[in-house]
Amino acid sequence: MTDRLAGLPGFPRISVAVMYHPARGDRIPRIAEACAPLRLVPVPDPDPGSFPSPLRTAKRAWAAWSPDATHHLVLQDDVLLVDGFSAHLRAAVAACPDDALALYAHWNSPYNSYAIRQAAAGGASWARLVPGEWVPTQGLVLPVGLAKELGDYLAGVPDHVRDDDTVIDLFLRERDRRVLVTVPHLLDHDEVASVAGNMDHGVRRATVLLPGADLPAERWLEPPRFDKGAVMRGKGASTWDFSVTYAFGTCFLGFLRPTSEEFVRHPFGRWSDWCGVLSLGRADVLGGLEAYLASPDGRDRARALAEAGTAPGTAAELWAAAFLLGADVGTGLATGLGTDGGTGARADLVGPLRRAAVTSWIDSGLPAADRALLCGGARAGLADLGVAGLTRGLTADRGRAAPSDEPPAGEILRLLAVREAEGFLRTARFPPPLTVEVVTCPRCGAGPEEAAAYLRTVEFCALRVVRPGAGPRDGTPWLRMIGCERFPVHGLTLVADVRERLPRLSGEFVTRPAFLLDRGLDPDAPDPLPALAAVDAAERWADDFFAGRLSPSAAPDVMVLPVSTGVHRWAARPAADLLEPAAWVEEVSRYGRALDGHPLAPHSPASEAAERYRAIRDDLVRRRLTEITVNYPRGPRVNGRLDPAKLVRPW
């Protein structure tokens, strides 16, 4: 039914449908009450006993628009609407009547949640979502003409495709329509068991929610301040962009580039490995953390976190995420992308929005065991630390200079760095399962258990961890690594890319340090020249592959991956609950220093050679990302029309 309170010319008339599973029919009255005076049409799953398919019900919900409506809203049955929902909704739709409007996005979506956090940290009222990621469909509003077109579009998609949010993203990308999300959100996702087959996705709460906040109607008149997904839009962008996420107690960086043939979570890597591409060094990011912890407020927070048993690395990684968010917002403000002069700007909301963005990172990004430790004032203390990092990042200087003098063995290092940069830029749409054979590190003793704990934080493909000699190969790609190695996602992407292009390849992959150990060479030796030469020779297959010259018959039996690694923190994790506050602060400092290292030597300290390697690699990645973005053909970022086969994983 439509909103019949529309009394002004041009005032939106909104029809509402709620798609639901019959097992949740008892939720409809509560949603209807929260929607009042809007009236809704319940749309049940037409085949609830069959396989889970949100798309099956979405087809009918998007066809349930009212003939006298100007806009159509589709809700799902597990939403929690904010107080005053209908008034906020009408004001938001009236302000942006031609756009697709999402009323929520979940807190750990790869790119969209960060776009929302960027908008919140900048005090904006709207965030533009990133094309290529699924469109959040818990509460989505479309102009009724577009809703009718979508209903017709969905009708032609087989139910086994399942994910309505992915198909709707493709529909809107084909039309180059922008999707805006309200900041803060107008609804939340309830913590109920999934009936859509999403049990493994965990809790999916709102990214930025301010229950009870005063949101005047004029707030929504302010245009979006940032466009995190500009590189993915039809008119393109002048440069690439990036995204930050905090998951598994770790900060990750991803880079946005204009292609639709890319897995949505690639290429996210550890911030400490790739912050150089942003012209920031590890010390730039963490430099203010020690000063904060030495301040009166910081000492109180450190005491609360130490007493709660929070791992020092957890705090350092949250600071890094918040700092990079602040630096991103600060760059936008400096270039005029974000100003405080919008009609909806509210200075009193900026602080709460920033805190909400950081707090949802904590609640979504910490493992359950670590989150359970945040009793008493520890959770608030960690949020205070994150907000302080965000504030510090607002004035960051993104102008890190590369070392100018050439270290020993510089030419080999340059070759290795160029290979890693090239591998980092590879893409893979459907990464295959991977078997990882883990060798125990002779230096620190980390083995398969520690490697498995780390690899659970690398969200890219199905990984099976085995010990050496675990049995015959089963046809899946095989990788050999050392238990302490921080093997990054772009290494997995390269494996997937090789297998996609050369499906008959039978050789196995090995990391640089594992290769050296297999040959009796110590990657952590004081003079790595023999090791560098051996790795360079063993990586030359990659030169042929990148040039399109490698054939399965010419590939070596063991292919060394051109990927640098460090030591992950599961290899030597201190008992944080036994640390006194002063020792906890020192451990935070030690953790930051340990993030630097040699490209071949997981346990070696920072060196001039390592800095030079990273500078060469990061500069090349930065320049290539710019070239790809500038030269990519303009137009909607899709490859052809709807092909349901492309939406179903082959594995």
C-alpha cells in the first residue's frame, strides 16, 4: 500500500513490500507497526520447503509496487526499524527522488561498509555505495519505474542464482545508477538464524547506527561528499582508490580499480605490507599511538585493555585502521571533496558518527574470544583509542619519500620487487580450493596449527592445511609454506590466476622462505646474496607467465611465488592477560616495530634493503593502478548483459 499522508506537491508516495519466510510470519505485525503510517504488503516465499533463495521471494516483492506510488520499498523480515522510521524515510526519499536508496549496509561488507565509515567520519549524510559489491537489500527504495524494470529483470533470472543482492547490483551497474545509503542507517539487521543460506556470514549488524538521534528532514538535502566507488562508475575517475577493513583483529587494505571480473574481496592485504602504496610508512601510521598511550587518557585506556587481556596487536591494528580512515577523510577535506557547509551538516553529530563507525569495527572485527574480553571499560577504552587514531589520521601527511641510495644486491632486489608488483595486480574471479602444506619454522617453531590460525584470517578461498607427507595430491592447487609466514591474499590470487589461465598445470607452488629452507639456505642469514640469487632464478617462470609465454609443459615442477611475507602474530602471541600496563604499552611498540622485515626473511629486522624493496614495489603498484584506472574504457563497469552462469561459483 502507499503512504496516504502525502499532502504536498511532489511529496513521495511510497509503497512497501516485506519479503518473508512463513517460519517468520510472526514478525510481520511488528514491522508493520514500526512502518506506520506506511502500509505494507507481506510477500511470502512461494516455495519455502525448497532450497534457500532470497531471489525467489525478491522477484515477487519487487513486482508488488502500487500503481499510485512514486517509489517502492522492499524490506526483509529480519529488519529492526529506527524510531520515527516513516518520517525519516519520506524525508530521505524526497531529498533524493531519482536514486536507489539503501537504508542499511552490514558492518563488514568489503567496500561498502568502508564507504559508509568514510562518510560518517566526514560528517556526511549520505554514502555512495561501490558498484561491483552486492547491493544491501534489507531495506532498498527505488523510483517506481525502476522498481518495475527491476521486477521484470529478476523474473528472467533462475532461482538457483539465489542472491538477489548480487543480481540487483548487476542490474544497477548495467544502468550506471548510483546507490546511496543513509548515514546513519534507518534500520538494523536482527540477530536471528538465517533462512537464506547465510549461516556462515556471522552477525551482520548496521555499519553506522545512532538510535534516537535527532535527524531533521533537511539533513538529507546535503549531497554525498565522497565517492569511494568512482573508479567503478561509467564516467570513470582520474585515479584509483582504496578501502580499509578491520577483521580478525587485523587491519587490511584493498585497492579499487575499474574491472568487474574480480573477486569482491581481492586484493585485501595487511596494511603494514601495502601502506607504502598510500605514501605512508608503518611509522607514520603507528607513530602517534605511543604518544597517545603516554598521555593521561591513553594511560587509562592502556590499563583497562591490559587488565582485560586485550592483545597489544589488536589495539595497534585498530589504531591503524582508524588512522587510515582519518587520513582518507582528511585527504578528501583537503581537496574539497568534503566540506562543512552542506545544508544538512550537523557538527554535534560528527563525534557520535565517528565513534559509531569505530565501535562497529570493534564489534564486527574482533574474534569472539577477544571480544568477550572487553568487559568493564575495555570496550569503551578501545573505542576511545580508535577515535584518537582517526583524529590523528585527519592531519596525516601522505608524502613518504623512497630511500635514494642503492643497497647491496640492488638489481636482484629490483627484479624481485617488480615481480611482486606485477603479481599483486593480477585478478581472479573464482578462486579454487587450495591445499597448504605447512613446514615447521626452525627458528620460532611455528607449524601447521599456527599457520591454520593465521590462514583463517585470509578470506579468499577454501584452504586445507596439511602437514608434510600428508598424502597424494588430489588435483587441487598445492602450496608449501612455513608455519610463521604471513602469506598474503595477493599470493593466493596469483595462484588462482595461474590455474585459471593454465588449467592443465600440475606443478606445486612454494613461498620464498620455504623454497630456501628446502635447499638448505637460511633466509635470515646476515648475507642474503646467495639466497637472493637462488630465488631470482627460481622465480623466472613468473616473467614468462606475466608475458603470456608460459605453457604447462614448460612450467617448473616447483614454482616459487614472487610474494614477500613477514611473521604473523599467531606465531608468537604473548599472554596479554599477564602483562602489566607498562609492559602492555611496550608490547604495542614492539609489535609495531616487528611489522617491518626483509622480503625473504620473516624473522629479520628492518633494513635498508627491505625499505628499498618496498619502495620499488609500492611505486610500481601505485603507477600501474593509476594507468589502469585512467586508461580503462568509459561506460558501465560490466562485461555484457546478464549471464546467470557468471553468478554461480564453479567450485
